[in-house]
Amino acid sequence: MEKYRFEWKIFSLIMILVSYLLFVYVQSYNSKLPQENCSLVPNQHFWISSKRIVTPQGIISGAVEIKDGKIASIVTEVEKLWKSELLQIIDYGDAVVMPGLIDVHSHLDDPGRAEWEGFPSGTKAAAAGGLTTLVDMPLNSMPSTVSRDTFKLKLKAAQKRIFVDVGFWGGLVPENAFNPFVLKDLLNAGVLGLKSFMCPSGIDDFPMTNASHIKEGLSILAKYKRPLLVHAEIQKELENPSDLDDGSNDPRSYSTYLKTRPPSMEEEAISELLTVTKDTRIGGSAEGAHLHIVHLSDSSSSLGLIKQAKFRGDSVTVETCPHYLAFSAEEIPNGDTRFKCAPPIRNEANKQKLWEALMDGHIDMLSSDHSPTEPKLKLLEDGNFLRAWGGISSLQFVLPITWTYGQKYGITLEELASWWSERPAKLAGLELKGAIKVGNFADIVVWEPEVDFDLTQDHPIFIKHPEISAYMGKKLYGKISSTFVRGNLVYKEGIHANNACGVTILAI
Ligand SMILES: NC(=O)NC(NC(N)=O)C(=O)[O-]
Ligand SMILES: [Zn+2]
Ligand SMILES: [Zn+2]
């Protein structure tokens, strides 16, 4: 009996051991296989070296150690590494190694309007442009992301279809603004913050909000310590586009469009917004909430108001976009609706002041406001600025655009990293992103600032509708060679990894 029990014990122990070994084998097999297809380098542990690595402490020559998707160490003495033949080192020579760009303002239009862009094409464009994280806007997809259920549809549509990481803004609309249950439900589901419009958005299920909706939204966001992003333009009766569409103004003329959206529209919206942002000050009723003004175009009075609010201690930031820094109204050809966006691109003097404000730190960060549509809605043949869809397509090219047009102003690589990575990460609450720093995710772009290229149809373009991009035909500086997302090499010289292994980012 005793012997029998002993044998039985041995047998069970062997069985446990066998099943454990089987488990370990299956696990490592499973985790290895997809991993290989997620990355164009199969290794989980490797170094990338370069003479120009942009870190928060400055530009260094050295190597970044990447292990299991994170930055494990940063070393300056690369010679020692080279001595060990066992190490996997990718040497990028003089190319710049910078934190991957984070775009806090992309319209990916999925689900529902994926023929405009979509998760696969949009995130492939991002990877090809050195962007490693996008935060998707809650409108232009169908339905808009305004509740837990509609957010679930977004998450489902993104599954296994994103090549970079994607977070989401939820929509603050009149329907949910006074319904804390719906709003909290949406925030609890993981949106990184909210977004609202103070003028018609052009999307039926995304109506505009006024200052009292915004005040309500901020009071709820305060508890979550998440931001509210606002499209700040107020449309006056007189400035309704259709008022100018009566035959006496040429709708193909860019100046006609400019008249429909003067700087006073931005100024009025911002001054109204700033009546509620005082709540965000330390000790205020919405302390913890933050207001972020998207795509500022007016560099005069509107910017002046924002500066005052910051000075008073309101928790406010502002972004502008590459198209306001690259183009001026004077150069937009009549009928060329690829340049139509809201607020509009203003004159040359305004553009120069935007650059100055960015360099002086009064504008905090950059975003793409990549807002494509189907070419037919851009009315390219007709050239009617009053009726064409408003939105500029640029996602894949924001880094070379910023770099090229910023040359005149002497911008630095550190400034690029601050405007495109560090500050956007802070806004979106992405603690382990936005800088090449030990412990952060290995989200990295490798690019060659001195190499130029002509943006023609021959260039590998991943944006779904390149023909509607206002940048086509431009010569740009800055060739993106490689993009790493969480240590996966997702893009290299025109090639993407096989599998879309980007992660959906949820706030907790
Ligand atoms: N529905 C939109 O995508 N609108 C966008 N359109 C632009 N900017 O022209 C925006 O961000 O306001
Ligand atoms: Zn907008
Ligand atoms: Zn937008």
C-alpha cells in the first residue's frame, strides 16, 4: 500500500513536470511567432547606435539598449559594446535617433468612413512618417465616439489593424454634457480625454457645444485628471458660408473663404472658453482638469488671450499644425481646395508670428489635424472653397514638413522632440512615451534630416488619398529610415512589418 502510494506520487510529479514543460513550450512558441511578424528585426534584445541620439539631456553619441519593448539603458561608450560579438547592434551612423512622434490630433475615420482613411492606411502612414502613437479624434468615423458603446466599436475596428499605438479622445456633445452617467461611462471605458467643437463640425452626430457644456465637461474631467480639447471658433450669423455663396463672391477664390472665417471667430471662442478655464486653477472647482486649444491659426489677439490665461494660472495649452506654419493665404491658388481647412490658413505675417510663438514657447506643441476625406468631397474640379470638405492630409510627412519649413527659423532637433513627442505625451497622459529615457517604451524614429526628396506620386505614400494632400509636388528635407514601436521595427525604408501589432491605449 505504502509503495503504491509512493509510485503514484512520483507519477503525479512527472505529469506535473511534463505539463509545465509543455505549457512553457507552447507559451514561448506562441509569443515568438507573432512577435517575429510584428517586427522587421526578430530580436527582443538589441542596441541601436548613432552619433545623434536626442535625449531629454541633449544630443548624445552612443547607443540605446532595447529589451522586451522598453529602453533598458543608454550608453555613450559604444566601443565597449562593439567588443562583444554576442550583442546585436544596429548602427545608424550619423542618422538622428529621436523619440517617435505622437500626434494628438488625427482623424482616422474608422469605423464607418474607412474609405476616407481607416486604421490600416492611417497607421501605416504614421509608421512611415516616424509617428509611433496617434490619438484618434472622436468624429468623422461613424458613429462618433460619444458613449461607451460607440467607443467599443472603435476599439473593435482597431483590433489587429493598427501598425502604431493608438489612443482615443471621446466626444463632448450636448447630448452627454449634462449626463454625467454617460460621460463617466465613456471615461471609465478608457478614452484619454474629451474633444468638443464650438462651431458646427460638419458631422451630423457631432453637434457643437457652448461654454456651459464645456464647464460641465471640465468639472467631470477634473476627477479623472484628463484634458478637454476644443475646436475654438464661433460662427456668427453673418459669417455663415452660405451668406457669401450668393453669386456676388467668387467661391473659387481663397479670399472669399477667408472672409467666412476671420480671426475674430477664433478670438471670440477663446475668450468665451477662458471664462470657464479659471475653474482649472489651483483651488478652483475644476482643479485637475485641463483645456487644450487645438489647431490655432490666429497668432494675434487669440494668442494674446491664451498667454494671459496661462499667466493667470489657468491650466491651458495650445497646439498649431504644420499647414499653418508651411503655407500662407497669399500662395493658395484659386480653386485649390486641398488647402481648405478650419480655421483657415491666414497671411504670411500671421504665419511668421505663429513660428515666433512656437519658438518662444507660447504655442506648446504641434499636431497634424490629419483630416482626409474622399477626393470627390474635396470638389477638386469645381474648386468651390465654400462647399468643399475642410481638412488637410499630411500625416506621413509632418516631420519633414516641420523640419523643412522650420529651417528659416533655426529650429533644433531638441525642439522637434519637445513639440512632437514630449509635450503631446504629457497632454495625453502617456507616461512611458515621449522621450528616449530608461524605462520608457522603445518608441523611436531614425531619420536623416539632410536628405531631401520630392513629394511626387513616385514616392512611397501610405496616406489613402495622396491626391488631396496640399504638399504634393513639394521638395522636403528629412528622410525617415526606420520606426520602432515598443521595440518592434514596424517600418524600414518603404517596408512595413507583416502584422499590425500596434496597441490600443486606454486610460486607467
Ligand atoms: N470634421 C473635421 O475633421 N474637421 C476638421 N477640419 C478642419 N480642421 O478643417 C477639424 O479638425 O476641425
Ligand atoms: Zn477642428
Ligand atoms: Zn481635427
